Amino acid sequence: MFNKQVVVFQLMNNSTPVSIFTIEADPISTAKEFTAFFNVKDAAQLSYTVKVFALD
């Protein structure tokens, strides 16, 4: 058994995946704060959303 989890941030433009950012972390058992930065030219567009997944 591995004692790490992977947190995946998926940048979406409406329903289209644009970019993915991953972070390896210790197991998440309480609330934690993670930050991901995406480099896009039109970042002010309201059509962008981020999906976050925690994988073990």
C-alpha cells in the first residue's frame, strides 16, 4: 500500500478539457488547501471551471 494520494485539477472550458495539473500529497483525512495555476490567454472568460479529483 502506498501512503500517498494524487490530487488532479482539470481545467474545463464549458465541457472541453483544456489542461490538467496534478499534485502528490499525503493521505487527506481533514480539510486541506491546494492551489493550481493554469496559464491561459483568456482567463477572464466565465466559461472556465475546474474539476478536482482526489485519487488513492
